[in-house]
Amino acid sequence: MSTSFAARDDDLVIRLMQSEEFEATRDLSVSAFDDDRLIRVLLDNLRESWAWEDELSFVAEQDGELVGQVLYTHAFLDAPKRLVEVLLLSPVAVRPDRQNRGIGSHLIRESLSRLALRREPLVLLEGHPDYYPRFGFQRASDLGFAPPSVRIPPDAFMVLRLPAYEPWMTGALVYPDVFWRADAVGLRDP
């Protein structure tokens, strides 16, 4: 994937995170969540793991400042024919003073359009069931997918099928061990 990718919408630019922006992007994500230790540990450990790929971290820039991030990481689907490499969307964050302005939605839409050009067939997530369907995500269990944990409510476990998807690609999502070590599996406040 080209590192020169950038989408503009008035004064908002969606682009790939540059490697030297990791700490600032991590700090932005930490500020957007109540549990700063969880997000800090998760992002630090993801970046050092096999699940990380620089071309899967997208940022929103406005007025020359980083204001949002969406991160995708590698995971596996335990499918009937074989393991299938898939993507996880987690986390998506917008700086607190810029929330509720459509930045997160724009980040997700633009990044998903880029992911459609890749070889991975699916993006899975656990998140709010009223938010993610607007981007094409569907309840995963309705399509034959099993969550990696009983702590994930059925309505919160969602999937988006990308162009590389084939109908046999169903089964259980296998999270990278980083999510387990950070105890970042399952919604904290059901």
C-alpha cells in the first residue's frame, strides 16, 4: 500500500500514520479513552507484535494537528478449510476536543476504502452495534462467525466482508495474544 495515501475533506486529511508519529498517536488514543493504561499497553505491545503493520494505522490531521486514529491489526479466522488472515479494527479514537464532529466516521470510511484494495477478506471488531453498521458492518454471528471470547456480546461482534471474501470463510476469530495479555477482550461496560 502506498504511504502517500491521503484523503482530504475540507480541512481534514486522512492519511497513513508516519512511524515517527507513533507516540503522539498513542497519546491521542489514550486521551480518548477512560482507561489510559489499557490503551497505552495495548498499542505499545501491538506495535512490537506480529499483528502490527505500519500501513494499517490511519490518522486524521486537522489544522496541522493529529486529531484521530483508526488502527487495524492482523488476526486469524479459524475457517473450515484453513486459517485465514483477517483484520481487526481496534481502536478508533478522536481527540476529546474534536469528538462528535464526524472525524471518526470519516477515518473509518476512508481507511475501509483502502483496505478493499488488500488481500485480507474480512474486518472484524467488537464495538457499539448502533455505530458500526453505517459502514457496512453486520452482526458476525448471523453470518457464521464465532467470537474469540464469551465476554463479547453477540450484538457487539461485527464483521465487514471485503472484496477478497469467499463464502467458505466463516469460523472463529482468533485474536492476537496481545489483546489477551492487555485484557482488552470484551466490552468493559455491557
